[in-house]
Amino acid sequence: MQRQFLHMRPTRKLMAPVPKEEHSAHTISQRIRTLRKIPAELIPLGVVLGFALFAAAFASVRKFYTDRTLRLTRQGSNGDEH
């Protein structure tokens, strides 16, 4: 039973050479061309998600700048914890 563990060999997949990265030496314009591989059905989803992220960031930043009752520092910041 112990001998089985002594004869461990790498699998065939690990013995194969590592494939080259698809975008290893490509320029930005060549990477942009790969966006055409995105299925057309996912483009509206990306637009909606992008708009939702923009709206959330805009609303958060606007809230921080306009809300005067928002506490941005601890109360009693002179060393007191109360």
C-alpha cells in the first residue's frame, strides 16, 4: 500500500509544454479587435451593468458632497472614545 505513493508521476497534461499566452505581444488595437468575439446577446447586458455602476457611483459621490448631516469623522475625535 505504501509503494503506490512512492511512484507518483505527473499527468500527461502537466508534462506538455505550457501554451503561449494569447495576448502576450499584442498591441492595444489588436486586443480591441478581440472584442468582436463577444456574443451580441451580451452587449446589452454590458451596457445595462455599466450604466448601473455609473449611476451608483454618481449617487454615492453626490450623497457625500450634498448631505450636511452625514458624519465623516468620529464623534469626539480629540482622543475620547465616547
